[in-house]
Amino acid sequence: MEADVIDTLNASSAAVRLHHVHHVNPDHHGSGFLAMNCMRQNRQLCDVSLHAGSDVILAHKVVLASCSAYFLAMFNCDMSEK
């Protein structure tokens, strides 16, 4: 009995791996950035702080790097600003 259940689970897993699953949401980028901004405002998952004068801005490296070649280089190279 137990072997039959395991064989069935293995067959199901193999079948699932063969199918491609696509998530379709036309506003995925908008809702994604909205969620990340909300997390930033709530100081959640921020992994970098930008200092400009006396201001400190918490941010997400992946967001900055995806929108700016400068930040991409900064976070991936040995820049003094890092």
C-alpha cells in the first residue's frame, strides 16, 4: 500500500514537471513595485541605506540595480560608495 502511494506521488511529480505554468497578470510590474514601495515605507526587507546630506533613504538593492546601471555597478563592483 505504502509503495503504491509513493509510486503515485512520484508519477504525479513527474507529470507536474512536464507542464509549464505561466502566471498572467497585465499589471504585474505595477503591483510588484507598489508592494516593494509599501515594504520600503514600512522598513521591511530594506538592504541598503542612501545618505544625502542629513537624509537617510532606505531602499532595496534589487530595485535600484534594476533601474540604474550606476547602482548595478556599485552593488556588484568594489566601489568606495558601496
